[in-house]
Amino acid sequence: MQKGVFDDFVREVMQSREFVAPVKGDQTKEVQESFFTDIKDPSQIEIGQLTYFPIKYYFFAKKEVLFSFHKNRIEEPEIDIPERVFFGLRLCDLNSIKHQDTVFLNNGFRADPYYQARREHSLLIGMHCKKGDDHCFCQSIGLKDFYDLMFFDKDEHTYGIDVGSEKGKAFVDEFRRFFEEKEEGYITPEDKVTINTFKLDTTNIKNLWDNEVWSSLSEKCTACAACNNLCPNCHCFTVEDEVEVGDVTKGQRVRKPAACLVKGFTRVAGDHVFRDDLVGRFRHRIFHQLEFFRDRYGETMCTGCGRCIRGCPAKIDWVTGINTAARKQRGGQE
Ligand code: SF4
Ligand code: SF4
């Protein structure tokens, strides 16, 4: 695609679909950091950096009404999702959607109908990033190619575009006049490289379970759960009944994201809390990201975006903590 036609392309797509893309936050408004939103004009798009907020809430709602009830009558809501094109996703964002697909669609149980509806009405377009920032470490993880289309910044005038699925191919066919066919191999392995200067040592994580690093890392943690909320992969949820004041027979059952850093996450009947100590909760989150998910599904859940470090108010850098602990365990050898 010639860069000169990109804005026209976006405008044409917007005639039939929502176009969700990264935009800058506004220091004068409530949301001050960058995020994904349904844009109204291509000039809003900001692809220069990873968004502060993750894409996940477009697929996994902050509040999902499962059904409403009144006495013994139950009513399920209609699932009405617009067609959406998501543009400007990084490979880490895309892999986090892949992981959510694993949990909500492909885990051997019935697919989650709410998540499924959102995914079926979505087209995922990535924008390859050549160089990470001070907090991301995707090259330590080994992300997979997962997209309908992926844009690569070929040169000053051109985007190279890789088609990753049948859905992506149908989309290109629909907007054919903006695309130009190229020979096989036009996107080179060099085009696909991302350079991270920040790295995670993944060689010995299993052996760090009893390491003192968890106490030192969690010392400053306030259990605010920003890390859970900002992580594109954290997907745990809770289910609650919200009843009307003055009439408990009327209300709705809702699903909301839940955060494992918060003490109440493992509270059960009888007021027992399984992970009562913050050290255990902190360690659990990291082990779920780096080990437990992979044990179950064969892939590391963390996609190395660094949002949990960037957004932590206590500035807890668990990657450097793990690297130092792993190095010490090897006797200080690199
Ligand atoms: S964002 Fe930082 S302070 Fe907040 S719960 Fe996570 S690790 Fe703790
Ligand atoms: S654990 Fe942190 S670095 Fe890993 S995907 Fe979640 S927010 Fe990104």
C-alpha cells in the first residue's frame, strides 16, 4: 500500500465498520495516556508507541450482563456487536488476543458466546514495531505471527502487508484498489525483526519459586491491581448479582474482570482466603504469566509488553528482579 492512500483507505473502511486504532491520551482530560478507540478521522491515529492501555476490554467487557432477573423470570441480553477493524496492534497485542481466544474459545469447554461474538465481528490489523521501548521484552518470549493483516513500514512511501488469514484476504479483496500485489518474499525476515534492549532471562524461572526475590519485589506493592488491569493477558473474572435497592428479587447477574493481586480474589465461603499474603499473590501472578499458562496451553501467557512495569505506581520492575535472582542462582555467571 502506498502511504499516500492510507487516509483514504481508512475513510472508506469507516463507511461500513468501526475503525479502532491507537490514539494519544489528552493531558487535560480524564484519560491522559494512549489507548485504542473508535476513531472518527484518520488524523487521530498514533502508531508511534505502544498504547498505555491494553486492547482486551474490546473483547472482554468491563461489565458483561449475563442475564437480568425478576422473581423467577430470567432474560438474556441480545449480543449485538458492530463490525470492527482493529488497526495498529503490535505483535504483543495480537498474541494477547490469541491467548484470550485460547481461554474463551478453545479451552475444551463451550465457547464463551459474548467473547465469541466480539471476535467474530473483528478484523485484526497489526503494525509491526521495529524497536521496543525501555520496558518491553517481547524478543525474550517468542511471539507467534497471529493477525489477519500485518503492516510493515517498508520505506518512506510504502507499507508492506502480510496476509495472515482467509478473513484478511477477503478484506483485501473488498478494498482491492488500495492494495498492490507483490511477489512472494516481499516481506523479508529482516522486516519482521523487533529489537528490545530490555530482556527477561527465562532460563531458570521454575527454580525461582522459593527465591527471596518475591519478598523484595512485593515489598513496595500496594495491591492496587494496576498490573492486572493494564495487562493485555490477565483475563480472570468474577460473577456478581446486582440487585435493585428495596427489591432483591429484581436485578442482573454480571461478569467483571477480577485481579489476583487483590486479597479478595481467593476469598471463599467461610471467609477463608487461599492467598492471604501479598508475596504469594505477587509471585502467583508472575508464575501464571510465565509458567502455569504454558504448562496448560503450551505458550507463555506474558507477551512481554511491559505495561505492568510501566504502569506500576510503586515502580516494581519484576523483570530486572528475576534476571538478578537467576544470575545469583547460577553463581553470578552470565
Ligand atoms: S501495579 Fe505494582 S503496586 Fe499495583 S498491584 Fe501491581 S505490582 Fe503491586
Ligand atoms: S505480565 Fe506485564 S509484560 Fe507480561 S503481558 Fe502482562 S502487562 Fe505485559
